Amino acid sequence: MVSAHPGVPAPWTGTDSHPAPRRLGPWIRCWSPRPAARLRLICLPHAGGTASFYRPWATLLPPEVELWGIQYPGREDRFEDLPVDRMDELVTAVTDALAPLLDRPYALFGHSMGSAVAWEVAHDLRRRQALGPRRLFVSGREAPGTATIGDIHRQSDDVLSRELRRLGGTSDEVLTDPDLRPVVLGCVRNDYRLIETYHPTPHPPLRCPIEVFTGAADPELTPRSSRDRAGGWADLTTARTEVHTFPGDHFYLAPRRQEVVTAVLRRLDPSLAMGAHRWPSTP
């Protein structure tokens, strides 16, 4: 569940072509601030992932939508921060950090582990009587309570490396580099511990629509969820649930970036994806 270059948890301050993002405290990043935007899209990474995994989306969004990414500790510009390996602690910290962004409508998008975090954050926001998301986008994972739980975090580095190769998205160059390998695997192992020891408690159904995004050849999805692509998410809301399937494996998000962003925009507001706006493509 780690991406090759964005997932490498090393210090990062930006380059000339990719300036450092705006930080709103330690947890939130924005690469293209849009004070006049009427919607916000808040994205949560996968296990081992980073906020910058979503950075290329910023150039694909129209001026009406402002992109924010959640930065988990222990990677990139939070390399020296202690990682969090408990879901409740992570959710509380993320929900606290989101408070300044709740002054306008927003949606949550989570990939893999991030989908479970996003679901829990939506419930935590409701407990606090805060503004809830307009939509919840969940990607690459079955619903909490339905997803298969493993014990990869207890296995050797070789087993963990094989798991990352199985999912795709992590290059052999990273996994064989004697300096990068232990750093990357340490970050991934922590996040696997978090998601594999996570046992969701029952919540009342959400009231917002849930959009389920999947890769057609994602090895994380069970045969049952291949037949029922909603993967149990339809039971977790009183609103509508729709499934969007894209060509590709667990990390379909990278090669299908334009299609994914277009689908997100269409579900947020059809007018945003009807060609009424022109904005640059991904560099």
C-alpha cells in the first residue's frame, strides 16, 4: 500500500518545479491555495503513503475546488515525528486538524487504509456536531468490518516486501536500496499495524452518499467483492452508493489520474466536469 516515489518517507521541502505546499499545522497540506473556492477535496493516503501522493491532482481541479492532503507523521516533512499506530489516535488528530477547513462544503477521499480513516473521521465529525462531508469517496478497500484483516505487520521484511510487490506501486529499486528499504518498510509496517489491529465499532449510518472507487484487477478485493463491487459500503449510509471501476490494480489511481479526478468532479457537481472549465493537465 505504498507508492514508489511519493511514498518514500524522507524530508521534503519542495523544488523549483514543485514548490513546498502550504502547511496548515503539521497534518494538512495544500499545493494550490484557492481562497475563493466553493468546495474542498480532502484526501487521505494509503498505508505508507504521503500527502504528496495527491499533489498532481491540484493541476487537474478547476478553480472552484481546493485540494488538501493529510500528512501522516513519520514521513516526508514529518519524518522526525513519531508515527501513530492506533486508529483512534489518528482519527482524533486528523479531525482536530480539519476544523479550520470546515467553513465551506467539502468531500473526503481515502485510498486503501485512507478509506477506513476517512470513514472514521466522518463519524468523529458527526459526534462533534461539525459540518459533515458532502460525499465520502472510498477507494481500494472493502468497508470497515468487511475487509479481510491480515498480520503482515508481524512478518519479516522479506514478507512485507513481497506484499508490496504484489500490490504494485513500489519499485524494486526502492525495495532493494540498502538505505531506502529499512526506512520505507518501517513506515509501511507501522501503518499495517494500525490497519490490521483496527476493529471498527458499530456506528449509525452516514447520511452522505458514498462513492466506491476500485481498480478492476485490484488484488486486495476478495472474490465476493468482485461480484459486489460496493464491498459492503452500501450498508454504511442512508444515502446512495455508487461504484466506479477503473482499469488497473491497487494503484490504478496513478495511471488513471485524469479519469479518477473527472469522476470525482462529476459526483461533486456535474457542471465541474462538463467542459465548462479549462485548466492545465498534469505535468
